[in-house]
Amino acid sequence: MEQARHRFTAFGERDPLLRLPGDSFDLQLAAKRCTCTVREVAADTFLLTTDAGDRVEYSASVIDRYRRRLRVGARERHCSIIDQGSAYLVSVGGEAHYVGKLERGVMRAPFPSVVVRVLVAEGDRVARGQALFVVESMKVETTIAAEMDGVVTALLAQPAVHVAAGDLMARLAEEADAAGSDDGGFEFPVRYRSPDDDGAIGRAVAAIEGLICGYEPAATDVERAAAQLQAAPRGPDLDAAECALLDRFRTMHAGDADASDEVRFRRARSVASLPRQVEMIRGILRRWRMHGPPATGVGVPMCLASWAEAIDPVSPMLADLARSTLRRSARQSPRGMARDFELWRLDRFDIAELERESDLILIDATARDSRRDRRLFAFAETAGGMEDAERLLLDCLDRIREHHGGKAARSPYAWNRVTITLRQAASVDPAALKSLVQRAALMTRDLSIDQISFKCRVAGEGAGERIVITTVSSHGDIQLGIKAISADPIRPFSDHRARSAMLERRGLVYPYDLIRLLTSPGTALSDFPQGRFTEYDLDAGQTLVAVDRDWGGNIANLVVGEIVNFTQKFPEGIRRMIILGDPSKGMGSLGEAECRRILGALDRAAQERIPVEWFAVSSGARVSMESGTENLDWTARVLRRIIELSRAGHEINIIVCGVNVGAQSYWNAEATMLMEGRGMLIMVGDSAMVLTGKRALDYSGGVSAENETGIGGYDRIMGPNGEAQHWAPSIEAACRLLFRHYDFCHAVPAEGRARRRASGDPADRDICLSPHRLIEGSGFTKVGEIFDDRTNADRKKAFDIRSVMRAVADMDDMPLERWENWAGAEATVVWDAHIGGYPVRMVGFESYDLARDDPAPPDGPDRWTAGTLFPQGSKKAAKAIRRASANRPLVILANLSGFDGSPESMRRLQLESGAEIGRAIVEFEGPILFCLLSRYHGGAFVVFSKALNSDMEVIAIRGAKASVLGGAPAAAVVFASEIEKIVREDPDIARLRLRGAAADLAETIERKRLDLQAEWAARYDRIHDIERALEQGSIDRIVEPTRLRPEIIAAIGRKYGDITNV
């Protein structure tokens, strides 16, 4: 039953099993009563605990629907169990027993809620229907009443306590039962043995394996088992046991994704205890790291290297520890070298030496002026080459990890440093050092590494040593700089740097760190453009003005300003107003102070006609004793201004870099998610957009998930529903996406449209020679084969639209795909690209069948068919078209059979979504190039017709088909009655009918009908060919496929009056 419930809820990612510690129930046998809790502690093995403190372990296996095989200790019995409603009929060894269900009188919470009032006390007599509790769910109070007359024997819920659905709240008993009984509880002849009863390692391993495999061993038993393994002497038995646990952990959490329902169910149950499992596996690996891993002869299931690779997605910390164990066991003994580690630079810190070897020292340093400023410094040196440097770097990171304490958020250390001195005489290429750090970046995760520095001679920097400083973000992004060696002491944190360190430990970004990233001076190896930031704040008159002050001086829970970055395409700079939530102040909560600054930034952006760049992290409207509904009114004023700017075509780009709650989420939606919004939305890492946080949802009785990411994160919610355009693993990656977006879309106010770039890709390049990705069912290897009568005469073979789009776009620039993970819209492909240097919005429609990721309903298609518009794909196309209006040309590469008309699609607003495409085309401002590649029929023809917009040109590749309906369906449906009349009047059929040859008659009629349908379909297609569409004015030109790219470039040039376009 539990597995069935798990399968039912798994698709929605909400599984109540993960929080149930065991099933409790009340039973009565004769006059004896008992409250029992049952846990499945291993496969077919259960632990029963009673309210009297008894514990019995037993195994149960199913024989058939009613019979079970039970083993308790050494005793084995067959029993039959029949549910008779209020009791179970249990037969054991031929003796029958009635075991009563004592659910009568048990009051349970009907839904998640908070207890507001308890209206009775223990011992009170109550009548059926009398109110016992008042509970609140989603700000609505509900009364829970007694289901019977009786006496309150137990009250298990108190005011202000949150109860989950099904939680026990009270027990009632009839007055005769409330007096109690002298018969006592059940007696169990066989007691449970805890893991240390017999001192066997095997029993301890069984308890831990039960936890890993998703069973429910008692927490005390697991802790006792872990302590037993920790204290056991090293030997073959312990080695084999630890190897077995590592193997089981890998199998459960990194095993075959196509496992059985039982295995998937156990994995889901195992997730609840994953943190405890990780701690136990970490203990094993640390012991191996100190004393060496077991010898291969004791049955190591797999080498640690492959184990680490498999476990890395589940627990990077365990994977790193496994790799470290391998390196430690293989490490050569250190060589005697000088100990010139420049520890004098730490004279502002109290230092303690944690580890020292001849070539490495690890220091715990605490600033004297601020005891919160605590860091780890690893110093090392080598006279060897880059291989020795890499070995030392990994060893330093290993030592830091040992003392760091796991997750950054729980560690006392922040902004840790590694410094390696290279004593070799030859100069070092900085790119080689950056590559070295890149290879080690995986090992820096969760270590709060501020920088990794190399003291060495640097190629191209003259004589003498330099310090090469690399910074590694939490997601592996690397920046590099070269400086002269400093003789100054290392300074303790300033106030704003202390805030930065605190936020970094929590996985958040300090606003001024982000400004530093976007405005860093840059080096030859940095991929961010140079920039300039001017901070703004409110003056005494509540006007937003430029301010000159030290970073960290913001009073409000956010920072605003103007930022300019200088790129190759925009040497004069890309100007934006920037808004940065400050999670170090009240988690970025919003009140009058914040909203006034936001409104000032929005107004200035509108006045200057520049985009807004908003790095959003906020807990929503401020909740405090000093302010209330006025905070909601201020957030509403911001919402109104965002709506006004969106309607006017202003661009507000949102980067979600933390949890966004309430008002902030609505602001994000208004700026980026609606049809009229021009901004793009990027979600970073585990960020989320929610209306109510998880804890508040749980407390108020709402439905939540395991965390905020499960409620409104990218992977499960915002990516599949199309509300977020992009996901980025880090803030650095998000900034790179922003600059790519500006490269395609930024319009300088004086120019009014996105700027053309220089392209080295020939305008007259033949797309037919471009490669075609191999897909099932086509066999095309070149794009030209799609349009070749020898390989695709009827233009009905499947092909890959991205191959065609890539062939048309400039080869010296990478396109940017939008809404890549929109579920149900996979067949609509949206790119930003350059064609002949012109930035364009490209829309294509996939031309081979795609498998659905969701379960297909009975009234819908089981796959997304080629060249078909489905509701989500239609919405995606309409949104893509609107976003490019008045900014850059629209290029549509089409092979469209029409809209899907299934009941599922109609139920999911197909008509509305299709109509949005037509509206978007009508209201589009700028050139539209519709390129007919293969086929073009039905309703799709209507919403993309050139009759909708006078700036649209339609280009068809020779051999393409265009008509109201395809020939085959036209013959089978539209002309069916005419064909049937011809069949009835056929002389051969008339003769067979006179002869009474029924069998021959039916076969002849069917053959004649099919022949006529094929003939009429071919005639219809010959009449309604592409030349007829040209004659009727439905298309403008027919071109050879070799000329498609130059025709598009020329058409855009004509629209813009650019005579130098080809």
C-alpha cells in the first residue's frame, strides 16, 4: 500500500512517506489493550514497539492474500489474517483469535493545521458532536468535534502546536472502558535484541544497512551500531563490513535509474535519512584516510576512484574525501625543504599550527580585532614542476577539508587561503596555473576558499617573483590576477567583508561582491568586460542621487546604482540601472525604505531609456512590530510601476540569486513572465520563487515540499512551466548569460534597435553543405538533403530543425536558446542569433517526433508530433515573438502541419494559445522573415499569414508544399462523398453487386476507394503547389535552398535601408 501511495505522489514530487517514522495503531485481544508502533527495519523484518516498552523483532513473508509466514526468534508459524471491519480474525496453528481495532474514540487531525484552542481537559465527559479543538489552516478556523459519547482519556495536542494530517490529537473512551482493566497488556515471550547484545559487527552493519536501504531501524539502534563500528579493532571483519556499507550506499543513491518499483520506493524512503548516512560514510572514509584503505583481498567492491565518480552527484563532500584517501595512500614521503612560509604576514591574527610537514603547513588564524574573523591558511612550497605544484595544492585542500567541518554554512572558517611557492628557476605561464586550479576546482567545494595564490616567476612579467592570485567561486568559476609580492600584513575583515563571508557560508551573494565582479579591472585571462559602478541613494528630499561613500554603507536592505560595462560591440558601454538585494540585512525584507529606492531606480531607468538589472533576494514584505500593512502598500506601488514600465516596453532583467518570497516573486513575474514583459529571468543554483516560505506553509496547514526549491525552484517548477528562461549554476555564469543577452538585444537609445555586429561568415554561404544531426527516421547527414527531390521528394521525411537554424545563423557566433526546459513546448525552438551580423530572434518548429516527459492522458497524444503546434509550444512561440518586437528582426523557419486538435490540447487552452501567436504577429514592430522549409497547412497558415503584418516577407524553398489541408486528409475527409459516389457508380462494382459476390464486392469497393483517394490526393497536391501560393500572393518569393541565407540577409537589409548588407 505504501509503495502504491508513493507511485501516486511521485510525479508531483510530494511524498508523505518521507516524514512518517512508523505506523501506530491500537489493538485489543480479549480484555487486553495495546498501542503498537511497527517499523520495517530490514527486508521482511519488522520491529514492534508497545506503549508498555516491549520490543519484538519478527520477520513476515507473504504466502498469498490472506496467509503469512511469521518468524519470532526461533519460532516459525503460518497464520491467516482476515479483516472483518472492526476486528481482525487471526488464525495461528489452527487457533483463532479476534484482535479488535481500537480506532473508535481516536481523534486525529483531518488536515495540516495549528491548534488554536483546546476546549476540554483529560477526564472530562463529552457528548457526540461536542467541540474538542479549534484548529486553523490557511487563516481559516475549523472545529474538531467528538465522534462519540465518552470520557477524554488523553489529550495529545496543545495550543500553538502544528499538527500534520492524521496526527493523534485525543483519545476518548466509553465510561465503562475509562475505568481501566486489571488484565494488563500483552506478554511477549521473545524480546528484541539490540545490536550490542551479542557484540557482532554483522548485526551493527545490518542496522546501518537498514537505514541506507530506506527501512526504519530505531535511531538509538543506529547510533549504537555506528559507535560499535567506530570502536571495533581493525581487521578483516571490519574491513569487509565497511566495504559492504560503501557498496550499499552507492547502490542505493547512485545505482541504476531504471530500477524496480521496490528499489525506487526504498530510495525515496532513504532520502529522509541521507544526512545521517553521509556522516557515517564520512567516518569510514576518514578512518581509511588515517590508516589506509583495506587491502584488495578483503573484498573491496569497487575502486575508490569509481566510487567517488558515482557518488559525486549525491555528495560531493564524500566524493572529494574518497579521492583524498586515494591520494594520501599513494603520496610520496615529503622531502626536506626550506620553511620560508612568510608567517609574519599573520601578525594581526592569533595563530595555531594545525599540521606541519617539510613542504606544507596549515594555520588556524583568528583576527585579534574581530573574533568572528577565523580562517585557515595553507602554505606550501616546492622546487619541482607543475605536477608537484598540483600535488601540493590538492594536499592543501585535503588538509583544509579535514578541519573545515563539512558544509560552509556550519563551519567557523571563511575566506580560507592557499599559497604555494614555486622555487623553480623557469618562468611559469599564468594560463598553466589557471588550468591547474581549474582541475582542482572540484576539491574547493564547500571550503570557502577566498583565493589560491602562487609565488613564482611569471612569463612576460620581467625579472623577479610575482604573486599569481586565482579566485574560485563555489561553482568553479575562476578569475586570475598578477600582482607584485606584498610585504604588508594580511588585514582582518572589514565590516562589509565580514558580511560577505557570512553570506558566502550561507550560499548567498553580498551586493558589493557582485559589483566587484562586474566592475573588476579585468586581465588577459578574465572573461568579464571592464565596468564602472556609481552608487545611488535617497537624499533628504527622498530623491535618488549619486553618492560617494565606502562600500557597505547602505542603510536599506538593498543597493541601487548605475553600472556600465564596456564590450567589443558597445565600446561606449552598456548602461543599466542595477538593484541588488542585500540578504545580510533582514534577509532583504521590503518596506518603505527599500520601495522608495526601487521606485527611484525604475524612474531613472525609464527617463534614461536604459535596462534595469535586478539581482533579487528577498523575504518579501517586512514583518515587524513597528510596521504592517503600509509595507504591503509600498510593495503594491512598486508593482504598479513595473506594470506601467512593462506596458511601455521597458526592459527589467531579473536574476534570482536566493529565495524570493511574496512581493518579490510577483515583481519578478510582472517584469519577465507575462506576454508584454521584455525582461529575462535567470535562476541561479538552488534559488526559488515562492509566495509563502516552506515553514509558513507547513505551519498554516498548506501543502509544501521538502524545501523552498521544491516549491518554486527551477528544475521542478519554474523551468518546466516556462516562467524562467534560464538557469545558471553560479552568479558568474548568470552574469555571462546577461552579457550574451545584451550582445543580442541591447539597443542604445539613440539607435532604437539592437546593433549589428561585424561577421566573418560569408553572407552567401550555402546552407546545404552544413552538417545535419543524425536522427531516427531520416538518415540525412547534410542540410541540403532535406530539400533534395532525390532524398525527400514529398518533403515528408523527419529532420532536425536545430541543424537548419544553425546552418542559417552566423557560424562565428554561438546562438542563445531561450526557455530550453519548458515542458510540453520542446517542439518550439527559440534562439537569439546573428545572421549576416544582424541580431535576430529565430523561431523554429521541430520536425521529428519527440517523446513526452510527462504521462500522456488518454485523450492526448503519446508524443509531440513533428511540425505540430501544441498549447505550450504555441504560448512559447507567441511570447518569443512579442519579446523581439521593436528590437530586432523575427526569422521563422517553418515546417508546420497545423495545430494539434486533441481533447487534451483543447482542454489546455489550444485556441487561446494559438490566438496569441496571431496577435503577436499583428502587433510585431519590425521586419518579419517567414521561411517555408517543407510543409505549411491549416490553422498554422492563418496565425503566420503575411496578411497579418505588412512588414512580413514570406520566402519558400523550392519544392515546399502550402495549402489549406494536405492532399491525403483532403481526399479522405473533404472529398469523401464525391469519391464514394464514383465508387458506387463504377461498372465493375455494379456487376459484382448483380452477381451477389459479397466477398469479392467488399474487397473491390475498398481497393477502388483507396485508389481514388490516392489519385485525388495527388491531384490536389499538384493543384495547390507552391507556385499557386506565389500567384495568390500568399508568399513573396521561391528560392533555391542554396540561396536561403543570403535572401534572409538581403530582406533584413532592405527593411532597414542598408544597401551594404550582402
